[in-house]
Amino acid sequence: MRTASMVLGIVGGCIALIFVLIAVFGAVMFTTVIPEIENSELFSENIDDMDSYDKGFIESTRIGGTMFSVMGGVMFLCAVLGIVGGALAKKKNVAAGVLMLVGAVISFFSVWGIFFAVLLLLGGIFALVRDRKSDTTVAQ
């Protein structure tokens, strides 16, 4: 079970890192690229009330960029917890299980967290379960 928890923690953390890159890309798009496209001459010809439209648009892109940045930060924290928990699974299984379970619980607060939260949750549970090999050697 410890090997399975190690693999699940590391794979869950790596998947979380992929989603972190997507969130960072989304934050960059919302904060820099989309306002630049909107300010180009192609989109500004047919708008009558440009001042109120610009204020609302800039505020909405700022909110979108902030949301993507916060999601990326939360998922990065979960990725670190999952990878560290997976690395510790063989030697310190209780600490590894707790780290992966904390990462799984925190990842439910991000939108895409369900994709890797299941892996971290299973890895944390497997790390906390006793191995059958250690039970049989103690009984003998």
C-alpha cells in the first residue's frame, strides 16, 4: 500500500502542476492579452459609450485574472503537498498520509481540484492503512 500511496501522491502532484500551468496561462490571458486585444482599433469602432464600457471591461478582466491566480496558488500548494507526501510515503507513512489528505481537502476549493484530489485522497488513505507484511511479521 505504501508504494501505491507514493505513486498516487506523486502522480496527483504532477497533475496538479499541469493545472497550475493552465491557471497561470489563464491569469496572463486575463490580465494582459485580453485588454490589449480589446484596446486595438478593431473593437473600438462601434462602441458608443466607451468610458463606462472600458471601466467594466477592465474591472472584469482584473477579477478574472485574480481568480485564475488564486486558483493557481491553491493548486500549487496542493501539488507540493502531494509530491512531498508521495516522497515520504515509504519512510514516514503517517506524515505522508496527512500531507496528502490535507492537499486533497484544500484542492476541493479550486475549480479543477477534483481531477487530482481523488488521487491525493486515495494516496493519503493508502499511506495511513497498515501494510499486511508488517502485521504478519509481528504475529509470527
